[in-house]
Amino acid sequence: MQHLALLRPLIHPSPLPAASPLAARCRGGRGRGRGRGRGRGVRWRCATGGGAGGGEVEEGEGEGKREAAAWLSSAVGEKVDELLLREENRALVEGVEAAERRVERARAALADIERQEAAARLASEEVRRLERRRDEIAESQCELLQAREMIDEAQRSLSSSLEDQSFGDVPSGDIDEDSERLESVKAAAVSSVVGVLASLPISFYEAHDFPQLFVQLSVIFISCALFGVTFRYAIRRDLDNVQLKTGAAAAFAFVRGLAMVESGRPFELSTDALISLALDGAVSVVENILTFLPAAIALDYCFKMRFLSPFPTRKQ
């Protein structure tokens, strides 16, 4: 590249600077003085003012300058070609050509890299746009699921209200007794299974041997079955009444817990005996609440999911 830069001024020479009119006239006066004689002294005169033939002289001088510049450029070009065709300069020429080819390849590679960078920027922007779109779609799906759940809950509440209104004054002859028996058995089964499972940790802690554990779980199974049937008849179709549902479970827990305390040991009329009895009663009631409350939750879930039918059931 350095050799190429050195050769460019020779191949494309810059135009010669134009001579001023004053210098041209001085040269013209010098020529005229030479024509007059050699032995005599010559006076050099340079006129500053233009005469009648000043424009023609300047035109001729401009033409001569252009011809001289063209001749000089042609001569320099021929000289450069002659120098380049020499054997000792062949390596220099080949180096210059190889450098030009490398420059062209580098320019092409740079253009390719710029295109790839532009494509990568576009791809990254598209990826970010798609990620934002994906987040928006996910949020919309969550909102749709929430809205669907709300609609389902509203439909269940509306259907329950309509059924309550339609079953408000159902005569006894319109009740399907066979369906009622089946639904009561299903409620008892669900309540007993859930109640026994919920009471297993307490039963394992209190029982000392297998017969005692078996008896205790059998009593809980029967109590929870009766609770399931009673719960269905107590709630009827008032499935959104939380106080009624928790009250039914608490009533069974208090009755069974206090009965267990009463049958546990003989009572003595003293302060220590009263405190001990109160503590035992509280513990027993809490244990029974932990047994009947899961059964009530399971029954309420089955009612709302239509696995069980509330009381009453109309004949088809």
C-alpha cells in the first residue's frame, strides 16, 4: 500500500500552477529582447495594463499550458509504465496487486459482517417483541381462567338459588325416596372415610395396642357416617351458609368430646379436679373438631361438584 501511494502522484500528476499575467508578459518581453540582438544590452519591460491584444495573448498562453501539462502527464505515464515493466519491479507490482485484492476481500468481508450485524439486531428485536407478546398472551390466559372460574361459581350459585326456590315447598309425595336413600349412603361413606383418615394421627398417639386402635377407629367411622347423613339434611340446599356448615361440625365435636370426658374417669369435687376436667374436655373437643371439620369440608366439596345431591331430590 505504501508503494502504491508513492506511485499515484506519478501516474496522476497534479496540474501545474498557472502563471500570472505579469510573469507571462515578462517572459514575452524577454523573448522580444533576444530577437533584437545579442551584443547589446536588453531592457526588460513588464506592462501592468492590458492593451488591445491582451486577451488573445492570455488565450494562447492558456492553450500552451494545457498542452504542456498533457505532454508532461503522458511522458510521466510512459516513464512509470517503463519502470513497472522492468524485471526488478515485478515483485513490487505483484505486491501492489495482491494488496489491492486483499483490500477488496476485506471490504467484502466488512460488508458481510455489517449485514450479519444488521440481521442479528433485527432478530433480537423480533425475539423481544415475541417475548412481550408471549407475556401478554400468558396474562390474558390467566385473566380468562379467573373469569371462567368466576362464571362457573356464579352459575353454581345461580343454579343453587333457583333449586332452592324450586324446592322450597316440595310436598312429600314429590320426593324421590330411593334417590334420597342412595344419596344419604353416599354422604355417610364420604364423611366416614375422610373422618377416619383425619383421625389417624390422634388415634395412633392415644392407642396402646391394636384392639384399642380398632375400637377407636370403628367408633369414629360410625360417628362420621351419622354426621354425614345429618349434615346433608341440615344443610339442605343452603350450600353458601358457612355458619350453618361449621356449626354442624362443631356441634358433633362438642357432643362427642364432652361425652368422652364424662365417661373417662370419676369426678371429684375439687379445684384441681375441675381444672383437669376442663383441660381434658378442651383437648377432646379439639380432637373431635379436627375429625369432623375435614368431613364437613369434603361433603361441601362433593355437593358443589355435583358428586352428591343435596336434600331433597325431586322425582323425575
